[in-house]
Amino acid sequence: MPKNLRRPKTLTLQIRMSDGQIEPLTAAGGIVFRYTPEQSEPLILMIFRNGVWDLPKGKLEPNETIPMCAAREIAEEVGSSLPSIVREIGTTYHEYEQGGTRYGKTTYWYSMIFTKPESFKPQKEEGIEKVEWFTLQKAMERAGFENLKEILRKFEP
């Protein structure tokens, strides 16, 4: 595996809560970018999901590598072909509760590009209503979660 696609080293913490342990989850996603003749800075692909601007990402499936997961999730969520990975960006971690279980989700992030022009079809069954390109500055302003802003700050085309 190329050096820039190796799995980043992370520390996974399991914190005992009063109602039980945190169930760890692994996910992957990407900051898909492009340049246009009109823009001197890259445009970032974002999705509007459940009332919040987000970056495409999703859970790792059995027998899937983390880079494969990132590309697959982007293609599924925006209705495109598979994007190409440019480089590894880093990880984010957040916790949430669903169905009475507390999850701790580590997401691996990559910068990515499409190798041909794409049209998009939001994955409605995942709550995705829109897919749009924004300047990096607008993407940071619109990102609905602090950990997304953190990974956008680390982004390098």
C-alpha cells in the first residue's frame, strides 16, 4: 500500500459510562475538491443531510479497507463514480447515542478528486437533500459540526 494511504495511527478510547461502554465505530470520508477557471481556490463538495451541511462519509463495511470505504461512501452519497484519493488528511472522533447505545466514531479523512466531470444525485434514503460545491471558506462557514471545521482546516489540495 502506498505510504500516503496507510491507515493513520489513532488512539481509540473506550470510556465507561454509567449506562455501559461506548461501542467503537470506524468510518471514512473525503474532502472532494476541484478547481475551476473562475476560482483561484479549490471548491469543496458538501452534502446537505438532515438539515445540516456535512462532508460525505460513512461506516466501514466488513472486508473493506478504510480508503475503499471513503471512496465508496462518497460515490454512494453523491451518486457519482468513485473518486480518486489524493492524500490522507487525518481523523476525527465524536460520540453519539442511537437506539440506546452510545457510539464512539473515528472517521478517517482523505482529500479526493473526480477524474472526469460528474453530475450528482443525492442519496435520499440517507437523508441527503443537496450536493453542492463551495469555496473552502464557505465550506468552513457552513459545516454543521466542529469536527468538520477541524478537518477542513487541515485540508491541503
